[in-house]
Amino acid sequence: MKTILRLVLLFAACSLLLGTARAERAAVEGILITASNESGQTDRRLAPYEATLRRILRFETFRQVGSGRANMDIPAAGRLALGDGHELELETESSDGKTVHLKVRWIAQGRTLMNTGLALRPGVPAVLGGPSTGNKGEVYAVILIGR
């Protein structure tokens, strides 16, 4: 009888622990943009990031090409399709509750453009500068935002 009672208590304790344990998750949004020094207006969808883009990339106008979102466990791997043949392979490594550490691999038409690691804080955009679009003086860039 004591053995059965112990097993029931052990089962109840494990169930309680499993029920309250919650996997850490991260939401990541990626925005593919083009940046240019041609005169014109920046895409209004990028208004919240325009000052950051100007400071980091040092271009005059920005246009959104595409975007993607992923909700991921920590640790886990995922993929964001951004449009125009560009995608990001993401691997969340750890989180301290304020920052998510992840590896990013930027791929376009099957070619790796960049491999990097980031510490992403919720709501604070990280900007990755990329290659030429093929248009005079225009380049691709990616904005990553943790949510």
C-alpha cells in the first residue's frame, strides 16, 4: 500500500511540474528592404525604423520588399521567407529573459550571403546590410525585430 501511495504522489508531483513548466519562446520578425541614395520617399511601413536605418546604413531612401515572422522555442531552428528569393535560417541558442541569442544565415537564390550571431532584444531592431540589388547604388538589407 505504501508503495502505491508513493507512486501516486510521485506521479502527481511529476504532473504538476510538467503542467507548470513552460518552454521559452521567441517571436522574430524579419523585413527585407532595399536602400538607395536616390531621391524619393521612404516606404511608410518603415517609418518606425527610418532613423535607425539612416544611422546604420547611411542611405537616403528605403523600400520594403517583403517580410516574414516565426515563433520559435529556445533552443530551436526555424526559417523566414522574406520575398524576392531571400530567406533567413534562424537558430535560437539561449535567452536570459531580456535578450535572445541567435544565429542567422541569410540566403538568396541558394547562395549564403551572411552568417552571423545576434543578441536580439524585444522591440529593438537589428539591421543587417547586404549585397547590391543589381540596380545602380541600391543594396538589400534586413531588419530583425524580436517580439
